[in-house]
Amino acid sequence: MTCEANIYLDHAAGTFVLPEVQEQINKILNDEVVNPSSIHARGRLTAALLDSARQDTAGVIGAKPGEIIFTSGGTEANNLAIFGLAHAQKNKGKHILSCQTEHPSVLASLKQLENEGFRVSYLSTNSHGEIDLDNLAASISDETILISLMWINNETGLIHPIEEIGGIAKDHDIRFHCDAVQALGHIPIQTDKLPVDALTFSGHKIGAPAGIGVLYLRKGIVLQHQSYGGNQENNLRAGTQNVIGAQSFSRAAQYFQDHFEMNKNKFQTQMTGLREKLKRIPGIQFNRGGSLYSDHILNCSFQQVDGEALFIRLDMRKIAVSNGSACSSGSQAPSHVLTSLGMEESLAQASLRISLGINTSESEIEQFCKELNSIINSIKSAL
Ligand SMILES: Cc1ncc(COP(=O)(O)O)c(C=O)c1O
């Protein structure tokens, strides 16, 4: 089936598989990848592919190979980090700090921990989603065992000050997990210099196929495994590894490292151009404050526009953007991030998340802005 979306600006939900990744997949598929735990020669060859993927991935983020746990994606990595770090420390305390603007895979894990008797404090934010670091420090008690806060918000693009947050966690000897799914490729990540204990990554945000993720876990940090079976991944994640996925992830991560400056400049220029063009649309509001934002995500809302009508028209014109995280879209519910920032439901429903990818072209942006302008005008003139 070929896809009809002519304009694809939903790369934060999932981006295209990179040609170099496709090439590698084809190459190793021909090599007949088997079970890397098998002790025969073919199994050992597969294990060597897994090892090289682990080494390369570790190299990209300044980690040691033993600190890389391959998972099925960002959701599993977030689950593993949150449950694993909480369960491993339950005798020390049962208090966790996080925020309502996190990804559903973090929020739902925390909800389940609350059902198990843990206490979660959701830090308040200003209307852009920024947390107050003094408030973070003041919210820590003797019972606090974990802070889980994301790096780049997947819906608004806001960047949390991870080094400062990690510094506070370290000062209080509290584990710090960060969902870095949207950060890989957009912010240089050097775990050897970063005060984080665990970081989550997802393959399909960086040009690998969906179904592969990584949890970076700092050496020495104790985590309780959450799946039962084999002793794969240092006994922390049972189940035969997805070697093709691991190779895809490492290739994609490597690509983003090798092209970091070039991509950064491109995203910066395109984001500036996008905002300049969108500014011309009457009633548009950018959901951004004064602080740091990633150049690949822009969230905007339209006053007095029916959100459903907006999305139907965008889809009819074969334009792919999002109105929340892909996990929660499909339902008509407004974005939990925007509503938790105090936005009215109707305005949150008339909001778009536009996200750029490495293949996004100037003409795609130009065409999108024209189409969106005409859609907004036609909805408003029908009022
Ligand atoms: C910030 C963030 N965390 C976690 C995830 C989940 O990753 P995956 O789709 O690989 O499960 C996503 C995906 O949208 C995300 O954007």
C-alpha cells in the first residue's frame, strides 16, 4: 500500500527508515540472523552483530557497552526504568517525583506504582511546562527514591534543564531517569559527563524501524528486571534480542551523530522559516515560552476553530501532522500535555504538533503553510 500523505510533518511520532539502515537490514537479513544466544557458529555470528550494535550505540552516547539494554522501544524502556528503579529501592523509600507533561508510557507506569503503594508527586509547571528547580529540590524528602523527567517534550518541544535536574538528584543521592526519546539526534548526549542514571531511547524516532529501543543504565545502578525468562541483557530484560533492530538502532544513532551539525543548522533554519510563515495565519498562537525549545517540534493552536473540522480537512488534503502524541491520538481527547498546562479543552483540540524530519524540504513547509492558511480561513468563513 502506498501512503497518500503528500506532506509529512509528523516525524516526532515516527520518522522514515534511513537508507543506510535499510541497506544494513538487507545485508544482515541475507546473512541469516539467528538466535544470538545459540552456541553454534551461526549463533556466535549473530551474537557478534549484537555486540557491535551495543558497542556502536554506547559509543554514540559516551557510554560503556554494558550500560546499554536493548528493549522493544521507548515504552518498554520507560517501563523498565521506572518499575525497575522503584522496585529495586522499595525498602529505602516509596516517593517519586515527576510531572504531568510526561509521555503516557511514563504516566501510566507511575499510576501503576501508585496502585502498588508508591507515592508520586507531580511537579507543578508554568503555562509552558517549565518546572521550578527550587520547587523540585523542596519536594524531595527522605522517602524520595526516583526523579523521572523527560528531556525534550514530545508535544511542545520544551527542553528541560537535565543537567541541573540531575545535579539536584545527585546531591540528594536519588536516582534520575530521563526519557530522552525526542532528544537523541537533537541534543549531543554524553552520558559520561551527564548526571543521569537511566536514559530512554526509541529507534523509530531516529530512522530505525519501530520495535527497538534502548535503556541506558549507568554502571552500578541497581534495577530490578521486569520480565522473566532468559538471562539476556545482563539479566535485566529477558527474551531473545531483536538483533536486526539493534543493528538498525546503532546505524541510525551513528548517522545522527555523524550529521549532527548539518542537521541542527537545517532544523534551525526550517523552524525559523516555518514560524515566520505561520505567523501570517490569523488567530494562530504558538505554544512556546521564552525558554529553550527543540527545533524539530512546534505546537500551535487556533482560536475559534473546531479541532475536528481542522483535522478532517488536513487529512483530506493529505497532510500528516499530529494533535498530541501518537499513542493518544486516534481518540478525540485533547492533548493531556496542553490541558495540564491549563489550556481549555476546545483550544487544545484545535492545536497542532508539527514536527520536522531530516528529509523535510523547504517546499513541503511552504506548501503546508499555504494549505493550513486556506483551511483555517475556510473554517472561519463558514462560522
Ligand atoms: C517522549 C517519548 N517517550 C516515549 C515514547 C514511546 O516510544 P515507543 O513508540 O518506541 O514505544 C515516545 C513516542 O512517541 C515519545 O515521544
